[in-house]
Amino acid sequence: EAGDTIAVHLVKLEPARDYAVSSFGPGFGALVGTDRTAMLAPDMPETSWRYDLDSTRSSARASSRDGRHTWDVPLAPFLGCLGVAPAAGEVRSTIVPGPFGGNMDCPEVRAGNTLFLGVNVPGALLSFGDGHYAMGDGEIMGAAIEGAMNVELFVELVKRQTTPVPRIENADEVMFVGSGRPLEDAARVAFKAMVGWVRERSGMTELDAYQFVSQVARAPIIQLVDPEYTVLVKIEKRRVPARPS
């Protein structure tokens, strides 16, 4: 029900094929003109690249369009999309991330981590997909190395606990995903959530927690191509001061 939280425990993510594909589409990507960043320049052509997995399924290899160059990318499987229905009866395309999760394209949505999402409608309406075999920070061309995925997860219901911003945890780290435009607004969402989490865990004042997060957090840019950008803010739990007894 609205006001609850679901904890999605990601147990296993494995490539279901021995190949994957990345692509480029005109007008989509961080370094081209779009309808939001209009430029007087011709579009580059639609193009795709095939990545073949090695025998151990630990890396994938692609070739340049002229066949003169090859490169290998270590596999790090994750789900690009995992989310619940938005609030207020809103309908969103699966390309859009937000406080409900969705197309966050976050590499930390991987096996061994747990994603916490706030429930907005009865039943939560959880969905997931968009298997990514690997992806560089920013996803600047608009697509990761993408392919079919075998997924094993289980969902835990946490009653009467709100989660306004997607949170990811494992034994060692806590992380928040902020979505928005411009990029600094996405970062502000995640940093504000982290300051609040540190305050609650440690008992520090807001100003002290702000200072702590400012010096300790790491904040990779997740993606710069979707209608809302996403930024991840993470902290090692062991570094958070203990609450005084």
C-alpha cells in the first residue's frame, strides 16, 4: 500500500546469451544535439555494435566499424530498469527514472545489493528489465552493452515505512539515486537523502552531517542521456560515526 516500502534483494544476474548489443540512435546521447539541447549540426547515423562474450563470460569483445580495432570490456551485469508505479496516478515511459526507480541505469542494481523503493499504489506494481552486461559511467552514447538476462530476486515488504528516494544497500555501503535535470538537481536529491540518512544513523546535527557527507561521499554520474539524469551518492557504512549511547 502507499506509504510502505519494498526491499528488492538481487540474488543472481547472469547473461542469458553469449553476445550483447550496444547502439546509437540519432538525437540521443550526451554529446549530440537533442530536442532539449538544440544544435545546428547533422545527426550521426544509427549504428550498432555486437559484443561477443568470452568462454568464461567474464568479458565481452567488440570491433570497430571498419574492423581494424577491437576492445574488451569486463562484464558487470545489472538491471537498467527496476521500479514501482509513480505516485499521483502518473504514467511514465520506461525510459524515465524518478523517485519510483525506473530507468535509473545504475550499475549498483546488481547481484548482492538490495534496492529499497517507496510504494505509491496498491500492490506496488514492481517491474524490471533492461539487462546490462556492462556500462561506463554516464552511458554517454545512450546505450550500455545490453542483452537478455537471467534474474533471481526476492521482494520483502516493509510496512508503514516511507522511502522517498531510491536507496541501495549491501553489508558495506549505503547509496542513494537522485534523478532530475539539470545534472546538479539530480545530485542534490541524492546528497540531501544521504545527509538525512547520516543524521538518523549517527544522531549528528544537520550541519555536522552535511560536513561529513561533503568530505566522505563519492558521487559517480550514472547517466546523462535520459529525460531525467541520474547521480549516485555512496558512503561506506563503517565510516559513519556511531550514535552516542
